[in-house]
Amino acid sequence: MRRKLVTRAPYLSGIFALLLATSVACSRQEAKKSGFPNGQLLVETQEVERHLGDPDLRLVDLRAQGPHGYEEYAFGHIPGAVYLNWQDIDDLKSNQKGLPMDQAKAEALFSRLGIDENTGVIAYDDSGGLFAARLFFVLEFFGHTKVAILNGGFSKWMNEDRDLGDEDPKITPKKFVARSNPNLIATAEWVKDNLKNPTVCMVDARSPLEFQGKRTDPGRIKDSDIKRGGRVPGAVLIDWVDTINREDHTFKSTAELREIFEEAGATKDREIVTYCRTGVRAAHNYFVARLLGYEKVRNYDGSWIDWGNRSGVPVEKS
């Protein structure tokens, strides 16, 4: 039997009083409950369901991309959620300037989605948090502090037979003011200047074959888009898919994730700089590092599509 389709109010919220409050007491409570140092950044399905219909929180659906993604959203989504194509929050030219996307476009987009500094945001997809993490990174870069990812995303929501909505919510635009934080992003110039810095750890979120230089794409994009394969010299590999439980798309435990990062050399005493091909998988590893309580984390957002096409920068292969 098909899951019940319901129409809800366009906003959700009270949940952020519990989940995304910035107070020290709430943060400690969430960390203790989840086991993650920054447990407030990860929301469970039952907690979202309990607060459907509350005001001041925006659920954002980032499944797939383009028309196909919207078709999936229109067929059924978490009640009250809005759809966002992840490609609308990434731009290589902006990445090369030290921005995840154009700032004016970010302000217009998030304002249109009804997000301001007081709006809590919960992002979800059906890809293990891959595209949700992209939104997390972009919002955090632009100074938004009330953002989290739905653990297990839409896949877990469906598997638990929870209600769906099939209507676009009516959105009241708000005013999003971007307050960029350059300490959360790296450019090619920054990476080049820090290649021999022992306090910096470059973390490659790609597949082993990409890391080894045996291919330049994850299987969806033509190799010819990038001139050279390989990795940033000295980088360590943490394939983003190794950070999630593949059976239900949830994040692995604190102990498991900490072990993955520490065994790779990405320890808390170093500044972690994530990268991949275009900055999306890198955003996922960025999120994991934040979830684990790492204090110094950057995303080299231009990633390999920038580094691999540059002349005069070194490349390693194996």
C-alpha cells in the first residue's frame, strides 16, 4: 500500500530548540546522546517526524539533480520540504576565488527558499548525505549556524514507512545575509603554499582509482574534462563512501569514523583540507570532520577539476 501523502505547513521548527540550538548546554546534551562531539549537526528521522508542521525550520530535499531530481521530489517528499538542485550551489569560477558559489546568488537563492539567520535548516538526499553535505558546507561558509543533515536521508525515511507530501510548500521569502568565512575554504594558491606544512593534512575524498591517478572521474563524467590524473602531493585517502553504512545510508559510529580519520593521518591536531573532483564529496568529508569535533577544517572547493587542469602545480600518482 502506498504511503499516505499529507499536506503540511510550509515550515518546520521547534525541533531546532532541541537539535540545533547554539547554547553550550544543548550542544553537550546532543553530543552525549549521539556520541558525536557535534551531535547537533545530525538529526534522526523520528525527531524530524515529531516536529512536522512546526514553524521556522526549512527541510531541503537535494535528491538527484535537474528535472529528474524535481520529478522524484514531486512524486513524494518529506512533508514541508522544498527542492534544491545541488548544482545550483556550486560554481568552479567562484571556487577559484575562494567562494563555494557567488555570494549574491547565494543570498538570493536562500532568501527565496525562506531562509534567514533564524531559520533552522535540515538537508537530506538519498545518497548517504552526499548532496546534503554540500548544502551544509555552503550555508556554514556563509555564516549560517542552524543547519543539520538528516541521518539516513530519504532512503531511511521511506524504509521506515513514514508519511510523504506531494505538494510544493508555499514559501514566504526571507532575507538571507551572507557572512562568508574564508577560513573554511581553500584555493589552489593556498594549497600550493601549504604543501610542505606538517600541520596541514590534505584529505582526498575520491575513489582509490582516482587517488592513484588511474582515472579522473567517479564514473559519471568524461575523463577528458581533466588534463591530468593523480592527487595533491602528500594527500591521504578517505573515500567518502567509507564513512557511511551502505545498507541504510546512515553515518558510521563515532568510534568508526574517528578510526578512519586517525589511521589516515587526519588527526585533530592538524588542519584538515578536504578535496575531491568538484568539491561535493569533499563537502561530505568536511561534514564528517565537523561532526567529529575537528576545529580546523577547509574544503578545497575547486578540487581536482581545478588542480588537475592547472599548469605549474605538482601531482602525485601511484
